[in-house]
Amino acid sequence: MSSPLVGVLGGMGPLATVDLLHKIIEETPASRDQDHVPVVAWNVPQIPDRQQALAGTGESPLPMLLHAVRQLNHLSVSHIVVPCNTAHHWFDALAEESYAPLIHIADATLHAITLPADAKKAPQKIGLIATHGTLNVGWYQQRFAAQLGAETVVPDEQEMTTLFVPGCYAVKRGELQHGGRLLDQLAARLVARGAERLVLACTEVPPALETVSSRWRDISIDPTRALAQACVRIWLQR
Amino acid sequence: MSSPLVGVLGGMGPLATVDLLHKIIEETPASRDQDHVPVVAWNVPQIPDRQQALAGTGESPLPMLLHAVRQLNHLSVSHIVVPCNTAHHWFDALAEESYAPLIHIADATLHAITLPADAKKAPQKIGLIATHGTLNVGWYQQRFAAQLGAETVVPDEQEMTTLFVPGCYAVKRGELQHGGRLLDQLAARLVARGAERLVLACTEVPPALETVSSRWRDISIDPTRALAQACVRIWLQR
């Protein structure tokens, strides 16, 4: 196999892409520039809104996503990752168009949950903190059931309305303390219902829990970091 | 003119590229994803060491830099920026190879110094904090003299040995407090010799001065941020 070159289909939003690039660097054992993962990032945010498209109120992002996949393939990338949970709605169509294999963010997350260090204690119940869009489509729940035999604990509608949504929008406004307190409460609710691990499948949640030094960080998994770890594995296994 | 697409020739090091991408986002007036600058970043750090090449002890990075320029041009980028001061040694050869124009980091810095808000008080003396390589090549000094009629105040050899070099290496080791104190002393020396503005042309310096809340931050210019501002101008003037 030729040398890896990770293609990042980004821009959704642009900061989530920068966050992934930063985490790839953090996760790489390196003592000099040349040890780091080679990456090409397509960080072009002029893609129709994914939430609106899914709600039937906006145009489809698929043509621009396919264009990005073709551009990354022109550069002979060896793999493609997409640092946006919602964009995975179009994963199959993108994978079909791409010569380079795509890595699914939920597969990367699953791998992070089943790391050897944790093998002795496979979780029976996994809490999932995510948008309505990600919760409804069921990728995470299906994988946890099929691969781990684990049940997924999700927020109920009242928790989405009073904790998740206002927590996320507080973070988007820069009010990380306030958002962190709400999301920390949501995490506590899922743990109270038996969740042994928490998957924070929305980019606002990890920084908010960090800000309030949430006690639930130790059992939490950040899918963006899991995706970064998948990129580093590809590079180290070359 | 077709829509801008900024190409970033990065990887030197990979974190400096991520820093530029982050500052492009910070500098953009945006209320939604689609308002942000479209960027493609070639963040491939497998480029021969620039310092060693300049010292005559390592192979030239030019062939790999030219390859990166060609790859970015394949994607029809409208402009190319290089978030690495040292790599600008090969600027002319890269500009000659590229269909898309390259923006020189020292030109972007010059623009930041001459922003309208500062026009009433054009500096007569500008302090320059940079590596030996950047100091010796003289891009900044030549531009300050030719465009502003300003003199450049640089560290003397003793200040390089006792303040700049140990300060930078402290930052590279993660000792930002210690590094910040040394670099803050260096800044004070240049100001004592008449510098009215300081150009921090080495990526270690801005975070170190930030850490120690240096009083000299207000008169300082970060060339990476100036390069980000140049990218944002291109986008807003489309």
C-alpha cells in the first residue's frame, strides 16, 4: 500500500474540522514535524445546511459533498473522514462515489469504546448525547446493539427540551459555564438510568463538560477524538 | 473573478497550520457556517527540515513544496498562503510554479501594521522577534524600510542566546510561563531601544506573551494572524 494521506471532508462547521485536525496532532506520538499524520483538509463551508435539508426545508448538500469527495480523490487521498455527525446521513452515497474508503464516525467511536484497556468491562448500557437528527437515524444505537450487545440510553423529549437544546445553544453563544451545567445534568440523568459510558456525539458537548470539570468526563467518549485516533492508527500501521 | 478558494501550503509544522486555520475563523465576521472562508489545507509534514536545509546539513524541501503547490493548483485554489516564516526562503520558486498567486507573510504583516486605524501614527522603529534564519534573510527589514521608511530593531547576539533561543525552546517543551518571562524581557529590550511596534515572527512567541499577560501584546503583531486577515480580506472582497 502507498503511504497514507488522510482526506478530511470538512467545513460542517469549519471549527469542527479545525478541532479534528488539532486532535489528530494531539493523538500522534511525534518528536518532530515529519512524524505527524499527512492530512489534506477540504474546509469549504459553502454546503447547504444539513439540518434544514433533513427537515425538508432546504436544498440537499449531497451535490457539494460529492464534489468534495471527487476533489479529495484527485489528490490521491488514501482514506476520507467526515468530522460532522449529521453529514453521515449521506455516508453511503459518498462512499460509493469515492475511490478512497470512508471511515464512519460511529465505527471509530465503537473502536474507542472497545479499546483493549476497557475489554474487561464491556459496557451493557451506553448513554448517547446527540442532536435529534443523530438520535433518530440510529447509527450509534444499531452499532452498540450489534457489535457490543449493549443498550443505548438516550435523553427523553423533556430532557432534550430543557437540558440538551438550551445547553448546546448556550455553548454556541459562548456561555460555556451555563451550557456545561445543563449538559452535566443531562449526563447525570443518563448515568442514573444505568449508562456506564457516555458518547458525546455533538461537538458542543465535550468543551462544555470540560469547562465545568464534569465528573462524567472520565466515562465519556468524544467521537471527534475517536475519529482522530482512527486517522493516527492508519498512519502508524503504514 | 471566480469565487475565492484559499489554498494553505502547510505542515511546517502541522500545528502552525491548524493555528492559521483557527485564526481565519476567528477573524471572519460570520453568523453561520456558510459565511466562513473556503479553505483547502495541505497539511503534510513529510517535508525535509527547512532549518537544516538552510544550514547546508539536510536535503532541500523545494521538490516537496513544489509538489504541494501543484496539488493545490489542481484543486483550482485562487490564492496560496504558507504559514511558516522559514519556508518563505523558497517563495519566488513556488510563486513561479503556481497559477494561483502566493501571498507573502511579510506583506500581510506590513498590511496589518499600516491598517487605517494606525495610519496617524506610522511607526519609525519596528522591533522584530524571529529566528536567526528569518532575521538574516531580511524580508521584514527590507519591507519596513521600503514601504514605511521605518528602521527595524532586532535582538543582538547576546539577547538571542540568553532570551530568544531559551525562551522558544521553553515554549516548545510546554513551559509557557518560563518562556513567556524570557520573551517578555526581550520585548522590553527592543522597546527600550525605541521599537514602537513588535513583530512576533516566530510561532512560539505569541502564546508565550499571552501566558504571562505581557504588557507588550498591545503593540505586537502576529504574522500568522496577519496572514489570516489577508485570507479574510480576499473572501470579503469577492
